Amino acid sequence: MNAIFVLIVGLGAMALGYIFYSKFIAEKIFRLDAKFRTPAHEFEDGVDFVPTNKFVLWGHHFTSVAGAAPIIGPAIAVIWGWVPAFIWVVLGTIFFAGVHDAGAIWASNRNKAKSMGALTGDVVGKRARSLFMIVIFLVLLMVNAVFATVIAGLLVDFPSAVIPVWGAIFVALIIGQLIYRKYIGLLTVSIVGVIALYALIGIGPMMPISLPEAVGPLSDRATWIIVLFGYAAIASLLPVWMLLQPRDYINGLQLFIGLILIYAAVLLMGPEMIAPAFNTDVPEGTPSMIPLLFVTIACGAISGFHGLVAGGTTSKQLDKETDARFVGYFGAVGEGSLALAAIIAATAGFATIADWNAVYSSFGQGGVNAFVEGGAYIINNGIGLEIGLAETLLTVMAVLFAGTTMDTGLRLQRYIFQEWGSIYDIKWMQKVIPATLLAVGTCLLLAFGAGGADGSGGLLIWPLFGTTNQLLAGLTLMVITVILVRMGRPMYYTLVPLLFLLVMTVAALVLQLKTFYVAGDWFLFLLDIVVLIAAIFIAFECAATLKRLHKDKQQGSHENS
Amino acid sequence: MKIHKLSAIKDWWHKANHFAEEAYNAPYRAAVARAKREQDDLFMLLVFSEMMGVPNPASYYTLELQPLLLERFHDWHVRMGMEKSPLDHFKCC
């Protein structure tokens, strides 16, 4: 089948979802009210609460949620064939992610723009709030370990990207200074910054840099992982305006440029979907598609991380409540379109099926490297960009996303450690540097503990990461459902996705538990048990809350009659 | 005609610049402001340190700044967890 057809069907379906389903959800379920005084107006302070233009807010929401994860997940999941991944991304975006994101913004907006964690405490209970914190910590831990592994793999496989990837940090540092000290306007800075970044990308292929295969006792991959954590630790200690903010901004610009390039190249080239629609001949060791597909693709179909962004910053800046539909739902559609691009690149970007099979030789292989290779093949044939340059471009895009997430992730982990330090009155843990070292240490333990000394096994955690992310989404959906029930509105539009997620994540965890046990991988076995316990508690919490609500409702109707 | 076109472009540029600035600042406004406030709080402590019995070698210079910072004094001591002014001879509320 031609990729253009896949692209049009996918984007068309998501567009219809936005036009019809999100309208239904916004008007009939959430009943968004343009006259509602949003927290951004009620508590306007020029700092946290600022009414913001909905397009700007959409850009913020979209670029915060779309990162490396919606590329990696789908690019791994196409091992089961492109159709299952395609269906889950499209239907997930329409019925799960869109409702979840818009719902999280709405719920937070109706509750003084509280964060999702605080809201869980208020709406569901204290226990649920503690669970929320634990799940967040697990997500952060895994995301840092996985992303470090992914970046290291990319830098080893595509040495041409080394210069632009590290050079981008200097570009960001300079941009940060220029803007903070108000030397020149932002538009000029943006244009200059993008030109500088693409100039670096142009230089990259001329000067590839590879580390020696063994640096002392460490492999090249392991060395990169350690260097990356060193970088992330320092970056997370800097003030946000210095590096994180300009980096994030450049990433946002890059995201739009990259998406336009890939989509334009697909339309111009019209490649065939080389990978099988349903892969009946999966490599040995590939787990069962159901339930693993639904945790391998988390971001791109539904992801709990979005709830954190929605409650943390987006809802505080909502100008009108009705904007929640565009910002939340369409933000999710934006991410879905990135996941769709990843699917197409990883399945249509190969000349023959033998090439594809060689890349997808075992589960966890392929992934983002397949996205880079496939995407570069399509860009080369569609737009005529040289293949080395196209590869560098896509590698840089993926690495910069992942690198920024590591910076943010480590920062948040540090806050959590510091908070624990003050809760349990451990003085040294409240300090910035020990807390950062603790965060880095736990991540390194995970990156190396999962896959041995060469750090290549970090991707084994990927499905576990997806699972934890889905659990977070489940908690947010639970909050939205409870609020809806209390308001006497239909709950099935959030309850059904919630139950589906819980069933699939628990099934995936149990299945993986068996796999880790058979393989004798006790490290991951333990980690799996921790996540499984969290999942079971969330399921109990969910059941108890629904029961309580049902009881309240019955009592209420008794009293009325 | 030419001037008209030029001002239209200038207008567009300003609008786009404003838009970009919003996009740049929206996600981080709070974090940056909080960091700045922390710095200001430390500065406040330095300026008023002598009055609280903390020796300050630069008090000769910081004394001059006290009236300028008076406006922010109330917010500061409230934020620091002290309902009333902590200084005996320096009432504020």
C-alpha cells in the first residue's frame, strides 16, 4: 500500500476526531463554557497565571508533550506490522489522548488550576496522591535511563550527528543570553538560531566523530551514557533561562520543520509500505502483540505525562475555558501526527523487505534508529536531500528532544528527592548537589543494571516505561471520571479508556514478569513487581472510588425521594 | 505606496516578534520569575542584615538602599513566614 494513502487516512481520521468527537466531548460532556472565569483571569499575577493566546498555548502544549517518546514507541511497535501500530495511534489519539488532555486541562481549570497530583489528592484521596508521586518518580527514572541509552545508540550509529548535537548546546546558551539580556528581538534570534543549528547539521557529515570502541573498561556506548548524564546533571543545575528555555524553544521550531519535511517528502515520493501489514513472522523473543502494543506505544496514543503538563502550566494560562478543546485535544492530535510520521518512516523508508527485516532483527531493535534510517531514505528520495545530511538532521531532532527531556526529568527528580529529604528530615538530601547526584545515580543504576556493562539494555525498559506512563494516564482519567460523576454527567467516555488501560497494563506487566523470570533478569523482575504493585493499587483505588460514588448517588436519590 | 508597504511589513514583524516572545516565555515564565524572586529575597536579607544583628561589611552602602526597598519590605517578610515586621525599630504593618 502507498504511504500517501496511509498518511491521508490517518490525518483525515484524526481531523474528523477533532471536528466531531472533540466537539461532542467539549459541549456535551465537559460542557466548556466561554463565560467561565478561568484561573488565568481570576488569579492573574503576571507570573504563574497569565491569560495566553490559544495558538501560543497550543504550541506550548504540543511542543512539551511531543518529544522523542512518540517517535521511539511507534518505531519499536511496527515490529508487529504497521497496521496494529497505525490503528492504535489513530484511535488512541481520537478516543484516548485527546479526551485525556482536554479533560485534564478542564478538570484543573475548574479547580483553581491545581496540578494533577494535588487534584488527585483532593478528588480521589490521600493514598491516590501518594501513588501519583511514586508513579511520577518511576516515569522520570525510566525516561532518563531510556533516553540516555537511545541518545548513546544514535551517537554511536550516526557519528555525523555528534558535532551538531553538542554544538546545539552552545547555540542555545548564546540564544539564552541574548534574550535574557534583551540584546535583540526574539524573531531575529529565532532566525539566526535556526540558521546556526542547520549550519551545524551541514558541518556534521563532513566531520563525523566516533569514540574509540573501548574507553578503558567501558564500551563507546557506555561512555556516551556517562557523558550524557554528566551533561544532564550540570544542565539541570543551571537556571532555566540559561539553557533549558532556549533549547526547548529551538526544539519546538525543529519539530515543526522536521514534521513538514517528512510529510512533504512522503507526499512527493509516495513510497510503498515495505513492512508487512501484520507481521506473522516476528523475530524470536518478540512478546505477544496484545497487550504489549498498548504499552509500547504510550506517547502518540495516550500518555500520562500530558496530564502533568496540562495541570502544571497549561491550565494556569487558559484564556477561555472553550480553548481547552483546541489546546488539549488538538495538542494530542499534533502528537499523534508525529507518531504517524514515525510509523511511516520506520515502515516505508526501506528499499526492500529484506532491509527492513535486517533492521528489525529482534524486539527492541529498530526503534529510533529505524526512524532515522527510514526517514532519511524518504527525505532523500522525496526532496533530494543527501542521505547523510538527512540522517544527521533526523538524528539531531531525536537527540535534542531526548536531551531536553533528560534535563527536565533530572530537575524534577531532584525536586522529589529534596522533598523527601524535608519530609523525612534528612538534611543532606535537601541540598541541591547531593539530591542531583542521587537522581543521576539511580538513573545510571537503571541504565546499566538493566542491560549490563555496555548499557545496551536500556531499551529493555521501554515497555515498562510505557506501562508506568499509562498508569499515570489512568490516574488522571480517574480524576476526570470522578469529577464527571459528581456533576451527574456521563462517565463512560473516560471510564472505558481507563478500564482498557488498566487491563492492558496489568496484563503486560504480568506477561513481562514471566519473561524476566524465565530470562533470569532479576533486576527488571524487581522493577516490574514494583510497577505491578502500583498498578494493582491504582485498580483498587479506582474500584473503591467508583463504589463510593455509586453509594453516595444512591443515598442522594433516597434522600430526594 | 512604498512607505505604506514598509510600515505594513514593520507591523507584521512586530506582531510576529510578539508572538514568538509569548511562545518563548509562556512555558517558563513562572520558573524564571521564581528564581528571580529568590535572588531578590537574598538581596533583601543582605540589605537588612545589620538590623537583625548580622554584621554586614557593606552596610555603609546598603543603608542607602533601604528606603528604595521599603516598598517590597512587607511582601518580603510575609513571604519569609513572619506575619509582622521582624525588626523592632522598623515597623511596617
